[in-house]
Amino acid sequence: MAEMLILDREKAEKQLLITCVRDVMALLSDEALQIYAFTKQKDAVRCLENGCLLSMAITEIGSGEDIAFAEWLRQKQEHAEIFLVAESSISPMQYMTPKIRASSLLLRPFSRNQARQAMREYLLACHRKNLKESGAAIWIENREGKIAVPYADILFVEVRKKKLYVRTRDRQYVKYDSLENLVQIQNSESIQTNSPQ
């Protein structure tokens, strides 16, 4: 299960972000997502102090206090992917720093469509990173780039004339490869993942 923190003082904006996250995640993965959403920093701090392990966090940048919170969040949640919602009046030099290491940014004011697009790109990047780290996917290279097809989404794999056809519920991917090579790659990735470092 993935865990996400959302901190936004504006209730309507917070709700929009929650809706965008849920809509995009429903398309990306069957994995359960726990969202901790707050309008007050002290409530977010209390949640994090109780030991939740975030994979993602969305937090606003509207003041120096917000920047300090984002830096603290990075220290507490070293591996979390942080998405910032920032006031356009604040210089990015204040928050786009190694102390925060944000992976995505949305500047206020923004439209519903801008929020949805930014969230889609952010969550897709997080999803691909998780798949790559877990090795639980078949990688297909095509015109769209390198795509991870999670094992859980694959209905079947078929080989015809030196091509692999990977079928999911929504789409079919084609790759020049052999089934033997695919199995060998997957086995070697599994061994690398399970071997001690």
C-alpha cells in the first residue's frame, strides 16, 4: 500500500488535489493508496511523528514556515517523492533546493486541468519509479519511450514471428524479443533484486 500526505490550507484546493490523485491512481494501479490530508501543518507533523512511511507528499509553499516544513519533511521521509504547490510570488530559488529535492511543482494560481495534468505526470513518474525498483514489470520500448507494463496488469504474453505481444485489459504492446530472452531477463533482475548489497 502506498501512503501520501497532502498539506494545503485552502480546503477547496486540497479537495481538488485529492480528487486528481484518486482519479489518476485509479488508472495507473490497483495498489491501495492511503491519503493523509491536512489543512494545518501541526496536524501533518503529528501524523508524521506517529511513524507513517510516505511514498509521496504534496505540500504547499506560501511562506518561510512552509519551506522549513518541506525541509523537515524531506529529512523525515528521505525516499518520498515531494510535489510542491507554490505561490508564484515566491522565488523558486528558495524552495527548489537539495534540502527539499522536490520532484514536481505546480504554481498558483492554477486551473483544474493544470492540476490534473501535473498530478498525472507526477504520479506516472512515481509509479514507474516504483515498478523499476521492484522489478515487477516487463519493459517495452516504443515511440512513446520506455514503458513499464506491471505484471499485475498483464493478461497474457504471446509470441508470433519473433515478436512478443503483451496484452493488458486496455492495450496490447509489441516488442521484438523471444520468450526465452524475456524469462532470462526477468530471472536475472529477480536475482539482482534479491541479492544482498
